[in-house]
Amino acid sequence: WKAQSVGVREMARRLGREHSSVSRELKRNNFGEYYVAIHAKAKTESRVRRARLRPILKDAQTYAYVLEKLRLGWSPEQIAGRLELEQGRKIISHESIYQFIYAEENKDKKWWEYLRRKQKTRRKKYGRKSQKGKIPGRGSIHERPKEVENRGVIGHWEGDSVEGKTHKGGVHTQVERKTRLLLATKLDDLTSGETLRAQKKVFAWLPEELKRSTTVDNGKEFYFHQEFELPVFFADPYSSFQRGTNENTNGLLREYFPKKTDFTHITQEEIDDVVKEINNRPRKCLQFKTPVEEFRKELTRIVAIPF
């Protein structure tokens, strides 16, 4: 129509649109004498992509902050939440950060590799851990004190074993339910005797007030649970969601030690470094405070923390 010298108002009449809308479209997507729909669409999509990036790209300081925290292993939600906590106002949403990571213009930068799941495209989480074994004298999760459920009291933990390559070695983990603090120690093997040793080691520095209970799965490595230094409760079979705090934290640990990691070549010092980094990540459930900050706040009058 433009090549045929059809006026803007006549185009609008034929299209059933306001002439001002047609005029804006022609001005924004002007290709000289002609208006080519396919090129106009491409220009529009490009503008939309750029607009999505503006909240993060327009400010160099925010841009640098986001990249720094991504490289530290923080999630987009943790970055956005912590930035709001530090600045006292919302700076950027986690969705904008995801769009930034997966934007067409940034594909070659592979920033998705800094995310926990390291997926090229976004998709739902899935899977659950199989829990095996019959253990004598096991106390059910349904027998736990009510105070465990509401996380109002510090000292209730969730425990598990992170397995290594070919089930040789691994890491024993305990996560405090209220503060989300992670404690971890290396396992030379996955036997019940080694797990008992690791459990005693990981809790060795804690006062009795902080050893109220732990909840574990039905793995046979917890066979000697009656020798643990605190009450042990067992989740229902195939119900990893009942120990969600530990499951999620083990997922963070897997960022550093993926499945098939050979823990015979991993030192306790390396595990300690990873635990320190995880414990200093802000958490949404803690209003973007870190587990270390919350744990210290809880323990000011109880114990000197060795980190």
C-alpha cells in the first residue's frame, strides 16, 4: 500500500485501526519506500528483547553485582532479594535476571552454567531420593515434638549422606532447620559405623542445647542411630519432602560435587570451603539473610562459633 501511495488514513480504514497506530508502526519500522512485514516483525521482537534487559543493563553497578554473585553460585532469587535488602528498595526481579541469562544476545556467554541446575533452558525440577532399609528401634517422624515443625526453636536438624562415585565415600550432612546452617564431614565409606563416626564429629563442638533432634531417611547407614548423641527420627519411606531443608541444601552441595564425584580425592578442607560458601549465601526463607548471620544471632549467648 505504501508503494502504491495509499494514505495513512486509508490504510487505517482498510485495516480497521486508528490512523495514529498505523502512523507509529510505519515510523518505527521504516524501510525507505517500502514497509516489509517480516522485517518489521523482526525489529519489533528485537526491541522487546532489549526492553527486557533494560532493568539490569541500564545500571553498570547492578550489572556488575549480578555477574559477581552469579559467579559465586547465588541464584537469581538470592541476588535480587539480597540486593533489595542492601539497598532498601526493589532494584530488579529474579525473573529479569533469568531473562538476562537466557537472552538470545547472551547465549554465547553461557551464564546459565553458573546456575545450580546448569540447564541451557529453564525447566521444572524433578526426582526424589530412594530410601532403603529396615532399621530396628526407629522413631517415626510423626513422633517428633511439635516445636520441630514450626522451626521456632534452634537445635533441630535434618541429616543425610551425599554419595560419591560407585558408592565409595561421600559426605555426611546435617542442616539446622531454623537457620538453615549446613555442617558436613567427609565419609570414607557409606557403612553405618562410618556414618556414626561422622555424626559424632560434625556435632562435636555443639553444646547440648543445640542437639535437640535430627531427622533422617531410611538409609542403612543410620543403623546405629541409637548411639547418636541426640534423638533421631525417621521420615516415611519415599518421602524426601519431609526432609526438604536437607534435600535442598544437598542440592547446593551438588553444585560443587556433582554426581559421580570421587570423594576419595576430595579433602575435608575442600568440603569446609564449600560449606563456608553455601552458609554465606542469602536465603529467601531467611528474608535474604545468610545462615551464618542467623545462626550467629541465635547463638550470641550460647557458644563462640568457629567460623
